[in-house]
Amino acid sequence: MKKKTALLFSLLMSVLLISACSKNTNSNSNNTAKTSGTTTNKGYQTTGKTTDSDYQGVIQDGKYKTNAARGVGISQNADNLLNLKSFESGMTALSKDQFSPNKYVFQEGQILSKSTIENWLGRVSSSNPTGLNPKDNGQKDAAKRNPIYVQQIEEQDYMNENNGKLSLGGITIGIGMNRKDYYQKEEYGSTYTSDISQAEMIKQGRIAAAKVLDRVRKQNGVSANTPIMIAMFQQAENDSLVGGSFYAYTVSKNGNEISNWNNTNLSSYTFPATATKSVPNDNDETSFEGFQNKIKNFFPNLAGVTAQGQYKNKTLQGLKVNITTQFYSETEITSFTQYVAQAAKNYLPSGIPIDITVKGADGTVQSFLSRQSGNGNFYTHVFSSY
């Protein structure tokens, strides 16, 4: 979570599109994002970027180049959509340390096809020799069956832009690993769980990463010295209130051997803390409780105030707050948003990026607040109903 997240980007784009029928509650014009696309004479265009920490994207023939394989995963282990959001935003955040937004242009993965990733995520068999997961041993008992270890794979490409041409400058491959494998003994039957130890998850992840690196090196357009980052992600459980976290990464600058792994020391936590999992720093929990109590006391029509925090070691790196209301009047939403901005400034930890999303009971986004790292004031936007 650095500065603007993917959610902020998409919401800001919505703001630009509906600005004629919506209004800002923040009079600080310094927070208004400015974008400018750059057209080349080679048939592609870059999107421009809102801040120096953002990547420019690639537009080809007037259309954004999407990743056809985005979101491919094992269906029974994909109930927690927060995993996908944490997976994608975490990949981009880790990639910025290796592929600087000031030097590279972001392109959605174009090398690995949807069918390729689907085959890799399958079990190895005579009909699917490229499967990264072990063959089905026919067992139904949770402790005896071969579980699904590798849950999802995604590719991000980082392009060099020189003399009006784009060339592949680097690749990030994210690999999502399960700690729990959900399965059914019979179709439409009850769901059971095979537990996977952390040590086994890491072991199987490294085996899969070595195979993936070797295979990616052999793809068309990838050279022996194309830098490839492989980032390992631990999936959160299906009923978790937070997404998973990246736990390790490696960078291969040439060849297909992995010489070392780097621990990220990243982890995600829920606010307020649960009985089984407290946050690393009690001061952060106290700050959130103060914020939560302040807005609940002033506006009683709230269904819930929760947050997801990401830590590196024991230091909070960023916070995503979700507030569910029972407001229907636009004046109520506007007043509430203004009050939340002040309460967040006074109570939530300073010096870190914070995103706050206010939703109605039906899931409709009513307003959005965001603060960049090191900034004291929040950008706010209320979405009008017309």
C-alpha cells in the first residue's frame, strides 16, 4: 500500500467521468489528480499517471491492453475476494522496488495465456503434464489426500519506452499458495478442509516457482537476461476479513536458476482485533478504537466500521477502512464524510497512507476518503445519486 492504491485509481477515474453530476467536499485543490496521455507514432499510447509513484499503462489502438488470464484460480479456494485484491496490489507494490515507475511503463500480462495458467494450476496427470499441483491420489480423508498447493498465478509486464517503441524490460510473476485447501468428497456435497503447514507451503511454493521460471524463460519474447521477479503469496482463509500477504520474493536477472529468496516480513491484520489475532502494535489498535467510537457516537446509523492494516515487521504500512452506513440522504452522507475526515485526521495513525470507503447497506459506494503518506489532510469525494 503505497500512496494511491488500485481502488483509489479506479474511484478517481469514476470521479473524472461523473464530475458533472457530483461534488467534492474538500476545498483543497492541491489534491486534484492530473493526468495526461502520451501518444507515440507507433500505434500505442500511455495513460499518463496521477502521481510519480504510479505506473503509466499501455493503450494499443485506442484500447487498454487487458490481461485475459486475470483472476484465474482454483474455484473452491476462491471465495475470499479480498485475496485477489491483496494479490494484485501487493504484486504492483513489490514490483516498484525492482521496476521503478520512473523508468518503466506498466502492461498487463501478455505472455502467459489463460489456458496456459489454467493448465499450470491443475493437477499433474497424463492429460495435463504441466500441472503444478500433485496428482489426485484418490483419497478423501483430509490428512491423506494430496491437497491443492498452488492457488493462483498472475503476470505483470514492465516495458521500456525508447524512441517511440516499447520493449519488454521485466516481468513479475505472482504465485498464490494455500494454507487451507477446501474440497468436496462428492459433487454439491459438504465442504472439507485439508490443512497445509507453513513449512510445506514454502517448500511446495519453491518447487512451483522453479518450474514457472524455467517455463517463462522459454516463452516467445522473453530473453535469457530479462529480469523476472517471482513473488510468493499466502492466501487468507475463505472466511477471513482480510486478504493474504506476500511472504517472499526472488529476482532472476538471467537464466532459470533461483539463488536466493528474500522475506518480505509483510502481514495483514483486521481492525478491530479479534480474540485469536491481535495486531502487532497496541497503539494502532487504540487509535482505531478511538476513531471508531468517535464516529459511532456522533452518527448512530452505522452498521459497521472495520479496517485492514498491512504491517512490515511490527510497523503499520497502511490502512484500508470500510464503513457501512444506513444513510439515504445525500446531506447526511456529505456531513458524515466531512466528520469522518476530521476524526480520521485526529485519531488514526499519522504518516501512513489511509483509504476510507463509505458504503450503504446495499454495498453502493457513497463516499471515498484518501490520504497519502506524509500528508495530513484527506481527499474526500461524495458520489451523487443523479
